[in-house]
Amino acid sequence: MKRLKNKDANGQRIHVADKVRIVGVPELAGMAPKYRAESLPVFQYLVGKYKRVEEFDQFGFAWLRFKIRKGPNAGYHSVAIEPYLLKVVTARRND
């Protein structure tokens, strides 16, 4: 698999610790139906939300970690998402 570029939906470079807005749901057609049924509602929950990028994996996917507080999908989640489904809101912090 070719590594994805760390560019958001507008072509802006994404870095670890950047705050991003999730603007789309990934194509999950390659997943087994059981896992797609578990993952799709979590990705749908994320659309329109703001999260920080925790890391990028070897394929270029951005990893987001977050908690859903209420509902059937409540709990801690960790997802990998294509950078082109994100928009950078604020650049990383220089701590």
C-alpha cells in the first residue's frame, strides 16, 4: 500500500498534535461486515467534531483517540483515518 500524504482536505499539511475537524467518513467496504457495523457509527459520530492528531502510522493514516460519553457507542475509541477526511483548525503547539 502506498503511503498517504499528510495533507488535509484543503491540501494543508497536517502534523502530530494539530487540531483537526473531521469532514468525512472513510470508505469501509473492505472491512468484514461485523467490524464495519462496529466502526461506521463511530466514524459517523466523529463527523463535524474537533480532535487532535495523536500520530501517523506507516501508511500515513492519522490516529485519533477520544471518548464517546453517552449512547450505544460510549467508551474509549482509537481510529485511523485518511488525512484527506480532515481539515486543520489550529497548528500544533510548540511546547
